[in-house]
Amino acid sequence: MKISIVTPTFNEIENIEKLCVEIKNEITKNECDYEHIIIDNSSTDGTIEKIKNLASKDKNIKVIINSKNYGHIKSPFYGILQATGDACILMASDFQDPIELIPKYIKKWKEGYEVVYAKRNKVQLPFYKNILNKIFYKIFKMSTNQEFNIPSNTGDYRIIDKKINN
């Protein structure tokens, strides 16, 4: 069993090394093989050099460097396409996504769930963004197949089975 973790970055020099260490610590608790795909969105603060250095010391770290900033939606998608794991975990590089959920994701995936989301109990957004968020999810639910239901107050942090990625 192999887990791919996809982490988009943009100017994360302060976080990226600690993130890699903590991900490795959590994933090895599950005694599974893994790859950590870091996809950089043309950072200007030294993040690119830092992740190249980390990858040179750890065979599990793979690096993709974009020529421009594709943002937190498009760049993880490309990372998923490059993933070789049996399942893929998407997570932010700024510690907004709790790393300690990785074992819980893997457990649920092993139980047979093809997609597992993290749902936020409280979303700390400005009032107008909370309203827009609710409107988005209502429109999304009305315009898509009922079998494909993304729960509200979920972000990009999730595990996705390989068969969903293909």
C-alpha cells in the first residue's frame, strides 16, 4: 500500500521543512509506503531551493515546479495526476490542515471509503464569505448529480482513492 500526499506551495519557506518532517512522522505510524509530492507555484522566497534540497535528502519527496502561480485549485490537480499511490491525500502547506488527521484518513480509506473529507466545525471567514460559501454549495448541489455530493464546510483536505483519480 502506497499513499501519495500532494502539497501545493507558494512562498512557504518558513513551513515546508517542518511540514515534511511532520508528514513523514504521521505517515510512518501507519507502516505504509508514501510519496510526498510538493508542487510549487513559482515561489520567490527561497521555497524552491528548500524543497529541492529536501528532495535530495529524502527519496519520498517529489518536486514539481510551476512556471507561474496556478493557485491552490489547479496545482493540486496536476499533482494528483502525477501521484503513484493507491490513495492520494491533498493538504495545504501552511498548517491549516491538521496533519494528525492523516492516520484517520488512511483508516477510513482502508475501511473502503473512496473519498473522505475533513469537515470544519467552525469556518473562520468574514461574514460575506460565509454567505458566498453557503450559496456556492447550494448551487453546486442543485447543478450536479446527487451521487456526487461534496459536504458543505469542507476544504481541499481529503483522501481520494486511486480509482477516483483515474
